[in-house]
Amino acid sequence: MAIGSSVIFRGEKYKIIWLYDNGTCEIKKKDSLGQVELVRLSELKIFEKTIDFC
């Protein structure tokens, strides 16, 4: 998973906004204004694959 990836958490769409080395990340609901949740990566499912163009 990478910053900007779309994921599913508790049945709703979120976007990863920050990743931490300890296996957690900050996610933000797609339709939310600024509300951020701190969750474990293991709790997330990938919704859309993010493609990096290098």
C-alpha cells in the first residue's frame, strides 16, 4: 500500500494519507472534510490499485 491508495475500512471507502513504520496509517474518508483515523494496515482492504509512473 502507498500514500494515496484507495482502501476499504469497515465497509466504506477511504484514502491513505500517511504511513508509519509501526504498521499503522492515517486514513481519511473519501467524502469527509479533515476527519482522520489511525488504523492498522492489516485492517484495510485495497479498493483500487495505485499505479506509479516512474
